[in-house]
Amino acid sequence: MMAALRRDKLLSFALIFVILQLLLAIFAPIVAGDPIEQVIMSRMQGPSLENPLGTDQLGRDVFARILFGYRTSLLTCGVAVVLALIVGGSLGMLAAFYRGWFDRIVMRIMDVLFAFPIILLAIGIIAVLGPNALSASIAIGVVYVPIFARLLRGPSLVICESEYVQGARAIGASDSRIVFTHLLPNLSSLILVQASLLLSAAILVEASLSFLGLGAQPPTPSLGQMLSEGRNFLLLNPWPAVFSGFAILFLSFGFNLLGDALRDTLDPRLRNSTD
Amino acid sequence: MRFLAGRLLDLVLVLFGVSVIVFLMIRLIPGDAVAIMLGANTEITPERIAELESRLGLDQPIVVQYFDWISGIFRGDLGTSIWTGRPVAQEIAANIWPTLQLTFLSVLVGAGLAIPIGCFMAEARGKTAEVLVRVGAIAGLTIPSFWLGIVSIFLVAKLMPGSAMLGYVPFGEDPLGNLQRMILPVFALSLPMLANLSRLVRSAMLDALGQDYIRTAKSKGAGRTRVVYVHALRNALIPFITSVGVATGYLLGGAIVIEQVFAIPGLGQLVLGAISERNYPLVQSAILVLTFAFVLVNFLVDILYAAIDPRVSQR
């Protein structure tokens, strides 16, 4: 009982932490000022009432830039994870569903994609598509395709072999009916947990890419780009670099915690595990 | 033996697939790339485009192009850099050492420290110290390593002004200076790996310590140290070794970012420079070389894994 309470506490904490950040991102235009407006008279200021997190080297409000950076980051990574889920998830499920040569070929291709170091493959894709936020989304999405494919293939195999799917087949259910009414609902908690964990990882990858100048391009604010600009003025004004780093950390940490808590709550088998 | 043959076949297939993807990457570049490669200063005429296309072999059928390219790679010819005209292999060789050193040292530190820390967490389970280390491990996973690098530069610059921590000196020229400049980048790069692996060692150790053979070892009078470090650790290390292989890939990618933070002239700088110059043969070859290295590391890890745990090769 105590364990259940503690676990749900963790989940509610993670949810509140994530939702708070989402709300800040959604209502950024109301909560914060203009992230692009330059006030030359107040450059590189520390935190104050007017600029709660200080200003950067061009006199832009760091708080506003971080909230708008949240938007860039969440949008880029959200699109990436959805893309990976749709493409990778379908491939994994269909591979399990059809088996045979289709399964073998698809999983071989996934092995190859999985063989690339993540950032390197993303950099290669962006080199081809040109550096911008959409390319970053596509690059991160492609990199995560094999993860979803591998994740969903195994459980799909088990479900396809189960008696209720065999039964559904026997009474003449169509392929798409089996996929949508039997496979997907049974995989939903697995998908939810993995999506949250991958979002956490994607936020770090997106930040790395935009730190390298391969993500969203100025004037669109992004967290990695703020960190990279702030680095050049570190000794004069550490605030933009420090706060944008914390922002990346909080965002990534929130989704990681949420994924962990969701896994504990949704998967009863893990309730008494050692970890 | 059959296991080894199967692994070798897998290795060849994956390397082939990787090479096809890297090859196609450059073919997928939007059509005006050849015009861009000609540069802003030359007048772009159809003859010049045709000349460059034939120099790059772009007028050949795509399968012929692939075999030309891949057979060149087997001869050590990675093409010529578009701007400098120097062989790409030379440019990569000139920049690869800092990246390899950084990655190698980070794997050493990350994996090396993960074992004692993980064992500590498993042994001291539930104590305050263990809880603190665990929370630290979760934070270590989500701290962006490049931010850690930047903050550590800031702190060292404030606390110990004048210390040399940026750039790179070859080990052969100045071993001490080389290692001194490696401290912060290795720290920043290895922390996420350390966090990840020590958590893994912890749960593997908890798993192993609950097994029957541990009870047997204890009951026949083996000491605590012997039980933990000889009996349990040996078995707990099996999943650990696979993860070190996978983590090496993350480090290779992370090294590219960390190099930017610490102004280390490695492959990261070469690749990023090449992207902004649209020097595609260089980007292509650098990605190919690093990915091959990563695939080979994982192949060796698989073999090692089978040597340690005979059950693997019999499956």
C-alpha cells in the first residue's frame, strides 16, 4: 500500500513537472515578452525584476528566449518522436504480423540504421536536407525508427500468436481489424512509456544539434543555440548559458522521470522488482 | 565456430548496408548541389557542371558509381576533398586522433568507475548515501554533456585562472599538456555513460546477489569481498559488456559536440566545417569511417561476450 502511494506520488510529481513546462511553452507569448527584441541599453544584465533571468549579449530577455526555446525544442522533438512511432512502430508491428521475408528484410534494415552512432546519422541527414528545425525533426525521427520497430516487434509476435487473435482470425476478422483492435490497444502502455523516454533523449539530441548550428536557425530561439551563443560571453555574463542549460536539463529530466513513473504504474510486473 | 561464422556474416551485411546508406545520402542531395559545389566565384555553365559531374562520376549508372566508390574505399581511397583537393583519407587521418583519444579515455573512465560505484549502490541498498548516489545517477543521465563542459570551463576559469584547458596538444609532443587538456572533456563526456552504466551494474549486481550460487558461496565460508567481487561481479559483468559497446557509439557522437566546446581539432570540427562548406565527400567518408569503427567495436564486444558466457554461442 505504501509502495503504491509512493509510486503514484512519483507519477504525479513527474506529471506536474512536465505539464508545468508544457504550459509555460504554450503560453510563452502571454507569460514572457518578446524573445527577439533587442534592447541595446540593457545588454548582458543579471536577473532583475524586469528580466527575471537577465539579458543576453544583444539585450534580449533570457526568460522569453528560454520559453520560446521550449516551444522549438518540444515541437521539433514531438514531431520526431511521432514520426519514429508511426514509421518504426508500423514496421515493427507489420514485421511481426506478416513474418517471413518481409520481417527479415525490415529487421535487417533496422539493424543497419541502428548501427550508426545516433548523432552522426542525424548530422549526415541534416547535411543532406540543410540545417533547419524540420531537418532536425526528420533526422531525429529517422534515428529513432529502429528503436520503435524493435520494441514493438517482440510483443506483437506474442500477441499475434495468442488465442484471442487466432480466434479473431478464425471468425474472419480482417488484417486491419486485428491490427487496430487487438495489436494497438495491447501495445499502448509500452508505446506511451517509450515515447516519453525517447522524448527525453530527443531533447538532448536536439539541443546538441542546435548547439552545433544544425537545428532551428536564428532568429528562432532554441535552447542549444542559446547555450552556444552564451558560451562566447561566459566570463562576462554566464546567465544565458547557465539558464539555457538548466532549461534543457529540466525538460529532459521531466520526460525521463515521467517515462520511468509510467512504466512502474502501467506495468504491474515491475511493482516488486529490485529497481 | 558456427557462432563466429554467423556473426561474421551479420557483420558483413551490416557494413554493406551502412555503406549503401552513406552512399545514397550524398545522391539524395538536392539537384543543384553540383552547381553549389562549383562555388560562387565561378560562372556556372552547363559545360562546367558536366565537367564536375564526370569528375565526381555522377554521369555513370548508380550501381557503377557505388562499386567505384566502395572499391576505392577498400584501396584506402576515400575520394578527394572538393575545396583543398587533398585526399579525404589524409584529412581524416590528420583529425582522427583527438577524437579517438577522447572517446577511448571516456570509455575507460566511464566504464572503469561504473563498476565500483554500481557495486557500492548494490551493497549499500536503501542507505542514505546510496539514495544520494542514485539521484545523482539520474541527474547525470539527463545533464547535457556539452553544458557540463561549458560550466566546468567557467568554474575552472574562475577558480584557477590561467589553467590550460582548451585546444589539443599531441601526446607525443607534450604528454602532460595533452592529458591536462583532456581532463575536462573526458569528465563531461564520460559522466552520462558513468551514470547509465553504474545503474546497470547496480541492478545486475542485485540480480546476481540474489542467486543460489551466492548463497552456496557464502555458506561454504567465502568472505564478503570474495562473494561480491568474484562470484557476483563476474556474472553481473555480462550485460555490462554489451552496454559498453553500445555506449561507445553515443560517445563517438558526443565527442563531436564536446570537441566544439573545448576547441579540440578532431573529426567533429572537420565534419562541421565540411557541412558548412558543402564538402560532401568529406562528410560522407567521415561518417562512414566512424560508423565502421563503431560496428567493429560492437562486433568485438559480441565475440568477447560469447567468450565470457558460453551459453551465448550455443543459442
